[in-house]
Amino acid sequence: MELSQLTIHAASDLLAAGEISSLELTEAVFSRIDQVEERVAAYINQDRDEAKAQAVAADQARKQGEVSPLCGIPLAIKDVICTKGLATTAGSRILENFIPPYDATVMERLAAQGAVCLGKVSMDEFAMGSGNENCAFGTPHNPWALDHICGGSSGGSAAAVAADECLASLGSDTGGSIRQPASHCGVVGVKPTYGRVSRFGLLAFASSLDQIGPLTKDVTDAALLLNGICGHDPRDSTSATQGSEDFSAALQEAGDLTGLRVGIPQEYFGPGLDPEVEKAVRNGIALLGEAGAEIREVSLPHTEYGVAAYYIIAPAEASSNLARYDGVRYGRRAPEADSLLELYRRSRSQGFGPEVKRRILIGTYALSSGYYDAYYKKASQVRTLIMDDYQKAFAQCDLLASPVSPIPAWQIGAKASDPLSVYLSDLLTIPANLAGVPGLSLPCGFSESGLPIGLQLQAAHFQEGTLLRAAHSVEQRLGLVGQKPNL
């Protein structure tokens, strides 16, 4: 096995045994990037000298004593997370030359544990998209089928993991942006409970929905990376005060799921669900039953309204959050403007792409005088109904199991003229963000054309351990870990 193909836990064991060094591992991953990046196009920028310096420091730290399992592990970071001294663009021309003067909290925590930052990976502009086709710097390609999308908005994160261009990655999830690309690229993706991971240093899209999480090669790695980034942060006013927890410990109980109640939301298996997706997902659910879990049907009756509510709430918050990009304080500044209003107009028109402009317009309209009650207030009320649905469901079960996306990955450009159909692809992931509950995508099979399919598991607030335990059980029974795309 090539070093770049290693999981975090396998690499950590080799590092601890002294069989490899972090510098060797990092150089092997850069060599892999050189081999496949032209076809995958996962990265926006890299800082190889700094990454190698971090690897050398990790090797020295390991010689001096006990270290974190993440020490010396090469990671890719979604380009919406601030990295001090390394450009953070959010996939947008308006931040093309922005270099943050500080690190996001998650980056501080990873650095303290000796992790290596390889660079920043592609994403839909300001995390607005489901196929990573809205990035100002090009569209990444699905390693399993290079003419297909890799999912969005954390498409570069998922593609880099699937193509072995990193050992793991961080993404962000506002309406499915970790779970959907994880499903399309055949990797594991976790959206933690809202507030579980600090959002300080995450460039905001929709502040009540955004959450940072891991994309990894297996469930064990997801637990390790989640361990490394969780915890209360006083700099984030929405950060939960929930105590720290060892998610890896939950995996030790994965063999027997007796007593675990798994709910199957009937609304997630309706019209529009691809038969190949349903077959693979139901096979994954059957494996939960084989492990001892009790399978029962439940209802989330307001699921069908989730997309409509989301596409009012998220654009409304985006229109407010993105007002700061005005050409005055930082980011792109139009040189030819001859008045302040003209500066605003030209800077924003030139800097933002079509999808971001569309959502700013929708959000501004929904918040405008005379329309607030009819749109934003109503959407917020629907959000409360969806939260109530989850509360009632989790009174009957411990987990919900369903598809991640109704369809496998589509060809790049196939939906370019139909944004509504792209929005609808998030139908099954959006509710978890509206309710703030954790969700996970686990590879559970392939379509006949060889495209990965993901099984989605959801749990009540702060029950990530239960998610990981069940996912690890299915993963062991499926035996898909280690299958690689042919690049």
C-alpha cells in the first residue's frame, strides 16, 4: 500500500512504531497530488514548504513524548476555514487575495495536536451549492467518474480524501455539504450537532445552520478527527458547553447493536428516489438489523417543506452575512468606481458569482419590509415543526436511517440550467441542519455504473457516539473500506 492510501489510524500506528516519519508521509501525499491533481482538481492552493515544516515539527514532537493520534497526519482544509498566512477564498473572486491574520479555532486545535495542513480545497462559492460547480476557481471532479460532480459544497474535501490526496479533510455542512459529497465520493462524512464544533474562523454562510465536520476514509478516522476538533469555544457565542468526549470509545461496542432502535422515515423513501440508491440503502439498514438493532418505521411529516424553509432561512442569513464584502474593508475592491455606492455595486457585482448573487437577492427580498412575516417568519415556524418531528421520532428510536441523496452523482453541467433540481437534491439532508441534529454519511454500495451511494444516519443532539457506533458496525459488515477509484 502506498503511504498516501493510509487511514489516519494506520498511519498513526506506523508513526508511533517509528516505521515512517511524518515528513515521509507528507511528501508521499504531495507526490500523489502531483500524479492525480490535474484530473481531480481538488485543491485551490497549497503551501508545501509550510506543510513540510509542520511535518518536521511533528516528528520532533513525537520523539519527545506521547502525542495525539493526529500528530504528523496530513490533512486538507475546506477553503472556507481561516488559515493564518494561507489564502482563504471561500471559492470566490471577492476573496481571491484574502490572507487571514488568524487561525480558525479548529485550525488552532489541529495545530496544537501536530496535524499537518497540506492546503485548501475547492468548494462551491461561499458554500452555496450541491455539486461544487459554483467555485470561481474551477470544478473538482469525482475520482470515481471524472466527468461527474463530487457533490457540494465540500466537494474538494471529499474528492481529495477519495483520491488519496490527503489522509482526511475538514468540510462544513449548512444543508448537507459534508454528507452529500461524502456520499457521492464514497467516503465517510460527519455533520456534528450544531454548536459541537466551534464556528470561530468559519466564513459564515448561514450562521444558524453552518457546522464544521470531518471527511475521512473510514469511521475510525471520523471519530479520531472529531475528537480533535470538538469542544467549547468562548469566542463562538453558539458553541455548546457540552463536555469533551472520546468518540473512539463508542466504536468498541460496534459489534453488537442489541437494544438500539433504528427508525426508517417513510418520507425519505418516496417518489424520486433512485431504485439503485434505495436498494443499497436498504441493504445497509438490513445489516443494522443483523447486528441486533430493532428496525421500525417512523414519520417526519414536515420533511417535504424542508427545502422551501431552508431556501428562505439560509439566503436570508447569507444576505446579512455577505453584506460585509463591500469593497471597503477587505476583499476585492473595484478600482474604477467614482462614488461609494458605485464602489459597492462594482465590487460586489464583479466579486460574487451567479449563485451567490441569486441567494443574496432571495434573502434580501425575504427580509424586506412587508415580506418578513410572509417569508422568513413563516419559514422559521416551519423549522420549528421540523424540530418537533425529530423530537417525536427520537422518543421512539435512537437513530434514523435513510439515503443521503435521492440520486447518485450527476454529470458535470447536466443541471447547470436547472438550479431548482439541484436544490431538491438536498431534500434528505436539509432537515438535520434545520433541527441542529448530527448526521453521518457512510458508503453502502455502488450504482451499476460504479458511482458510490451513501447511507445516512441521524441521531438526537450530542449523540455522535451512537452514530459512529452504528456506522462502524455497518462498515465492518459491508467490507467496502479500502476500495479505491481507478485514477
